[in-house]
Amino acid sequence: QVQLVESGGGLVQLGGSLRLSCAASGSIFRFNAMGWYRQAPGKQRELVAVISSGGTTDCADSVKGRFTISRDNAKNTVSLQMNLLKPEDTAVYYCNAVERRPGVRYDYWGQGTQVTVSS
């Protein structure tokens, strides 16, 4: 059973920074990719940033230059450094892990952590 536990959310002012962490219950080498999604009230969940098992990263245009995703294989964690935060970044942030097997894709999710940016 895979468990993903997020931490690091909170309330921050416009222009501030937060660092989210996602701890996996086992080795993250089993995952083809890990990432962060967010969901604001009344909106669909959207991809924020993703990192592959090989370390390749990608992120949404809305956060480029402000957010950085990274992984620590030794600690089985994935982090999201968020700088220059804006009110529109306010959302529940979810950690995601993808495991692909022949013909099947498994998605695992954390419980979410709230990020609120005040103006």
C-alpha cells in the first residue's frame, strides 16, 4: 500500500515563499514520475509540476520561474519550492505518484495540504 504524506502548507503573504514536501511510504524508485497538483475552490485539479524518475522536470506556465520541483531519492521525498507566491496560487496541493506497468497506470495521491496566499 503506497502512502504519500504532504507537509509544508500554510498561510503566506503575497510575494512570500513556502516549501511543500511529500514523503512516500517506500522507495520512490518504483514511480515513473511524481508531481504536484492543485485544486482551487470551484476549479478542476491541475498539474503544477512533475519530475520523472530520471530527474526531468516540467511545470505549468503559470508557475514557471517561481516554483521548482525536486526529489531526494535517499529520503523518498519530493518537494515543491514555491517563491513569489500570488493569491491565485491559493489551493489545496496534492502530491501524486505514477507507476506504470504493462498496459496499466496506477496513480497514488496524498491527502492534500492547503496553501493560502493573502494579498
